[in-house]
Amino acid sequence: MHYEFPLVFFTVLTQLAVGMAVFAAFGMLRPAAGAVTSAPGQAAGVNPFGCKEWYVVAGAALLGLAASMLHLAQPWRAATALTNMGGSWLSREGLVFGLFAALACLCCFKPSRLLCVLTAVAGLAGIIMQGMTYAVISMPAISNGVPMLLFALTSLSLGAAFAQNRVGVLRVFLGMLMAVLLIVPCVWASGGTIMQATAHAWLASPLFWGGLALLGAAFGLTYAARQRACALGLLVLCAVLLSRIVFFKDTIHTATGLGLPY
């Protein structure tokens, strides 16, 4: 069992970036009521209050891509990971998130509606690629749609947590994420040997329960009259990091019992 910190930070940071991109693009398509009209020289239809979010989106995406290189034995040859587009979800994931990061950087300078929507769409495509990449056949518990579901809910929860005036939406996604994290191990417990071992490892992990506790605290904080947006976002981020460590560390591989048949 390995903690896989490069993959933890890569997946969490890129999902944070995608979630923020989705909400920022949505905000530009539907500017808040009463928003200030576009200033002279500014692109028509752009929500001026959402522009600064793209700096965070681009920064998180680039940091996530940088973290992913630390997982490689030879980071300076990272470009070779993109050479198998026809047969590797990992190659497709790298290409799509590279495109997403490039588009996010462009949004920092000229956040037009079309560019922002394209960036959000590229990010959502990246989440699909991640879900396929980590649905590993040798790990029966997650060789299915579980990674994609977890990653999508994580991305939307993080995006809502760091977006402005999205407390109601955040509450919904946090509730869904907590429900999935609790239900999935219970389903695994009724499966085969490896699934049962994975369920036991997750449910026995203090990190798993710590992440759920932080998600619960964030959920409760959404009902506070004067919750601080920054504190709420950091709370969700810490919760997701803990649960992501469990995802990579405690999901059992079929080779775990190799040589130990009894």
C-alpha cells in the first residue's frame, strides 16, 4: 500500500480547477442580477466578478500537472506519456488536462464566454478521462464507474466551495459525496474477496472517517448565517485530500495476496 501523494495532489488540484471552471463559466453565462455592466473595452457579456477565479483555476491546473510528473520515474520524459492516444486513457488524460490548463491560462487574459465554456467542457472531459484511467482492472472495487462518480462529485463540491454564492449547491454536492463515500464500501462488503478487503481497509482507516467528519463539518457550516467562504473551501479541500489518500492507499490490488493462498 502506497500513499501516492503525487497522484493525490494531481487528481485533487485538477478536479478543483475543473469545478471552479464550471462554476465560473456558468457565472459568465448567467451574470448575477444587478451586476455592474461591462466597462469600456471589456468583452460584452463577461461577468467582471468572475475573472479573478480564472487565476486560481489556471494555477491549480498547472500545479496539478506538475505534481503528476513527480509520479514518473523520469519526469523529464513526461511527453512520452502522450504517445499512446489510441490505447491508453492515461495518455488521453494528460492531453486533455494539458489543453484544459492552456485554455485556463488564456481565460486569465481574455475570459470571453466562448473561451470559458470551452475550458469548462475540456475540464469535464478530463474528469471522464481520469475516471477511466483509475478504473483499474486489477482493483475490482474500482474497476467500474466508482472513480468517475467520486471524481465528478469531488470536482463539483470543490468548485462550489470556492465559488461565490454557491452555498445551496455546495450543500447538495456535499450530501451526495458523503452518501457515496458511505454507501460504496458497504456495497463492496457484499462482493468478492478483494472487494471485501477493500471495504474493510477503507472503513478501518482513520483518514476515511476524518475526511467524512470534515465533509460533515463543511455541510453543517453551510447553514451558518455568517460562514466564511475561505474557511469553507479549505475545509472541503482538506476533507477531499484525506479521502483521496484512502482511495490510493487502501484500495486493494489483486496481487496483494500473491504467494499467500491461505
